[in-house]
Amino acid sequence: MKLISKKFLISFSIFFAVTSLACTGISIKTTQNDLLQARTVEYGEGHLNSELIITPRGQTFQSYTPDKKPNGLKWVNRYGYVGISMMFPIFIGEGLNEKGLNAGIFYFPHYGSLAPYQSKLASSSLSDMEFVKWVLGNFATVAEVKEALKKIRIISLGEQNGEPLPTGHWRIADKTGANVVLEITNKGQIHFYDNKVGVLTNSPDYDWQIKNLNNYINLYAGNAPDYKQDNQQLFSFGAGTGMLGLPGDITPPSRFVRAFFYVKTLPTPNNAESGVLSAFHILNNFDIPIGVEYSHAHQRYIPKDLLTATQWTTVSDLSNDIFYYKSMNNPEIKMVDLKKIDFAKISPKILPLDKDKIFHSINLNED
């Protein structure tokens, strides 16, 4: 049985103890009913060391626990999947399985609160950072996930000041159109929310984020009408005055509002490919430049080799079983067609996100 190394625990604790984790997720549906789930991942403390993970059917997993060994929930994959890891290959941050089920974790500090770990319940305990791969490997629908969750406990691998480390909340969606947010609060209370607006960021909780949209009831697409006030003609300087007041900062509530209006004002894409491109274009607005989350006194701590806090962006096409991604080192969109993978025969693979040229030279001498 493989024990958790001290380096592993320290890295994991630092990862979830910081406040510079951020994520923005959106959902898009095309006129042909293609269902797309897209998101960014931000981390300004250092490299997430993310890799592309291909996992076959039949692979056996057992969750790690605070006992520092994999003695938790055990399962054998029913389905193969493709995903991107965070910090370590065993932690999948976002992925898509062969049944068109998508799942991803979003940082949820101060609000997420998991059940305390009990060694006697180890066999039914699943670490929060392994939840995504458990979902992808075992289920075809959101309904199946909801039912299975009744039989297990989601736990944290570490503690901070005597309490479980901050955790995440999760977005899960399937080919039927089911799209939910899972939040666990108050030491283990499970809440599922139908993600009717198709947006997710971080804290506060999803219900609060929805209520907060009411503060922006005055916003609308287009321009405010010109009018005359006391013989003074008032007019728009340029396009977009209907959105004056749209928050532009990088806090989770502001990103939630901004993503909501960008998605809801998007003309419905005609097909999956145009929907994928639209998703990437919208999420480009949520790239976070490196350094913006550091105060002047902490500028010296900015990682020198980190180009941006937004380390990768993905789009999962649930309807056509295609996983798209781009990374901070190479903005070229890459795709993995799950239909072309034989998940019964393929061996587990861990691949770098970036291995191609970043810049492509154009030969202007060719006719």
C-alpha cells in the first residue's frame, strides 16, 4: 500500500490553503442541441503541473484518506475518460467520459465544509480531489451520481487550524441536459442545485450568486437610448452603454455576473464547432494576468516563470464526445475525440498539455 509522502501533503495543503485559486465555468447550447461545458482554471501561486490524463475502463482506484494511505473508497472504472490533472496525476480537475458525462471541481473557500474523517468509515470515504475521477469513471448520468452519493462520504485529505482544508464545489452535466452544482456545507450537508443559468465561479454559494444577479437588473444588451435633459442632448460615447455597471474585477461574484450576461446575450451558435469557439472567446474575457492578485508588498513572491494565472481552459462537447483545451503556454486549441479511443484496450496515459510549437512561422514566399 503506497503511503502519502510528506512532500505530497505539504503541496496539497498549500494548494488548498491559498486564496488565489479561481475558476469560471459556462454552459452553451447550440441550435442543434449540442451541449457544451466550458471553464477556466486559475492559480497564481505557481505551476499546477497539469497534464492530460487518459484513463481506460477497468482501471482500479482507491481513494487516499487522512490516514496517509489509499485505504478509502475502492472502485473499478466502468467508463473511460479524458481529463486534466491538478498538482498530481491522481487529482482530476475537469474531464469528460465516454458516455458524455462532464464533471469538474471549482474552489469554494469559507463555504464548503466536509464531514470530519472517521477511520472506521474509511471504506466509504472519498477525498474531495478524487471526486471528479470517481464520477467520470462510474456514471453516465447526473441522476446516477446523485443516487451513488447517498452511500459515500466526501472528505478532505488535510487540516488547517484543526479543521478540514478548504474544499471545492462541483459542476456535473450529462447528455440529457441535466446540469447541476454540488455543494457540501456544514460538515457534510449535501446540496444539489439545477444550474439553470449555466454559470459557476467560486464563493459564495450558488444560491447567493443567483440572488446577487438581481442587483444588476438594470443591465441589458445594446445601447441606452439618447435623450435630452434641460436642453442638453445626452448620447452614448460608443457601444455597450446598456451594460454600464457590469462588474469588471476578478472576484468570484463579479465574474459570475459578467459570465451570466455574456452567455445570455450570445446569439445561439448554429453548430457545435461555432459553439466551442464562442465558449473560448467568452472565457478569454476571464483570463487573469499574473500579478494582479498580489499586493505591492508581495510583488516579490510572484512566480517568475508563470505567464498568467489562467493556466488552462477547456470545453467539453457532451453531445459529440469531444474534449477541447488550451493552455497558458500554447493558446492553440487542441481536441481529443473520445469516440476514436478504444477505452477497453488503451493503457492509462499521462501526456503534457504543451509539446507543440507556440509560434508558427508563415512562409510569405509561397504563392
